[in-house]
Amino acid sequence: MAFSVSVTLPFDIIEPPEEFGAIEAVREVGLALEEAGFTTGTVTDHPAPGSRWLDGGGHYAQDPFVMLSLLAGATTKLRLQTSIIVLPYRNPFITARAISSLDVYSKGRVSLGVGAGYLKAEYKALGVDFDNRNALMDEYIRAMKLAWTGEDFTFEGTGYTALGNRIRPTPVQKPHPPILIGGNSRLAIRRAVELGDSWAPFFAPQAVLSMARTASIAEEEDIDAAIAYMRAHCEKVGREVPPSLYFAGTGAISPGYSAQEFIDRIGGLRAKGASAVGVNISAGTRVQWCDLARDFGANVLSKLD
């Protein structure tokens, strides 16, 4: 499997609106990423965030499936990834239908990053039980996998029941698009082993991780201990091939960034078994954002073996 470098898409930046809030921006960003050699574009998920969180440093987010659909139409090879969608926010069959449609029309370019989320106010606004979110996560993954078979399915869920339903066409990727389990906790690691194709921890400042109610993975010993735990759980449950490793949030590309620092950082993560990493680009305008993407492609991506 080829090594992958993803980038967080800039469409959550809503001011000034003319920079990233236009179809032209989607087209220009998508083409810049393909030209630069990025593998994947990723989107986040906050349909109705609380104002206190927003005013305290949070961010808005566009609808993930709308943005990835627009990006699919503007590109030909860029993979389309949710990183992450908060799975309990939506009925699992609604999500399964959206992912299947996107995978078909993009010719198999979808990767599904999922997480349990942490915003109580958003859960409350959407009418979903915050305290039950981890149980819903596991349930919804199983429900989606069943729906993606394309056969009639029966499933008894939390507040919903399928009694002989069917979703077609099925995803192009078989048995389904790769499922990346987000989160740094041991629970997330166990979920990745038992239900996922990849484990996707993320690096972030401790203040952000505390707000997200997840464990810190920042130092080498943290990474090594987490990977050891994942492998031990694989052995415990009888999984022969561990989930692949996708490390998100590995750095911000901004004017004056050090290409060598990124090359060294990515090389270190690859040495630990990572098959993918995620970065973001810090820029105030569309032109600057696309220029930084192309510069990173020329000075970092082209140097990766």
C-alpha cells in the first residue's frame, strides 16, 4: 500500500466568504492538491456546534458529504475522507447511503474516518444521547457494514429497526470503503482493532485534547505504548493483521515552514509503521493556500520514498 499524505481542506474558514466559500475555491483547491501530489483531502463535522465552544476557539464546519461531493466533481484521483464524522449524530443507514453514493460516483475514492465526538451541546441540539455515544459508535459501524452488503438486512438498533431493507448500489470498494477509527484512547484503539481498517490518533495541544476528552499522544513513548497496546489487543481477539496507522495533525504548513522538519517527522512516523499522515495548511487567502500546497508538494512530498 502506497504511503499517503492527507491535508485538511480549508472550507471551514468562513471569513472572508469570497476566499473559500465559493465553488471556484473547491475547484482551485482540489486541482492544487492533485498537482502537488497529496493523496487525500479531509473534512470535519460540526453540524450545530454550541456558541460557547465556537467563541472559545472552536470552528464552523460545512456539511462533510456536500463538500466531498463537490470535491469529487472537481478532481479525478484525490481521495475523499471524513476526518472525522461524528458517527452517532446520524442514523447509520443515512450515513451508509451517503457514503455508498459518494463512493460510486467518485469511482471508489472514499475513506470514512469516524469518531464519537465530545461536544455535549451539539449532541443535545441533535437529540442524541451523549452518554451513550460509544455504544452507538459500535452499533452504527456494524449496521453500516450490514447495509453495504447490498442484500436485504434486518437490524435492531437503538430507536430504529430494519426489517428487510436494502441499499444499492453498493460501494465500489469492497467490502466497503476503509473505516478509520479516530481517537487516542484505549477504547478507540480497541474499536479500531475490532471494527476498523485503520486507527487514526491525532496530535494536538494538550488544551485541545483535554477539551476533546481524549488521551494525549505526543511523545515517542506515548506512540510506542499505544501501538504495543493495539498489537496486544489484536492478539487477544485473534486479529492477524493489525489496523493500519494514520497519524493526523502532524503539522501546520505556514509561510516559512521547514521542509526538512516535515521530512524528518514523517520519516519518524513511517518508521513506527504509519501508512498515512495528515497535515494542515495555515493561510488567509485561497491563492496563498494553494501556493503553500504546491510548495509542500515540491519540497516535501516529492522527497518521500
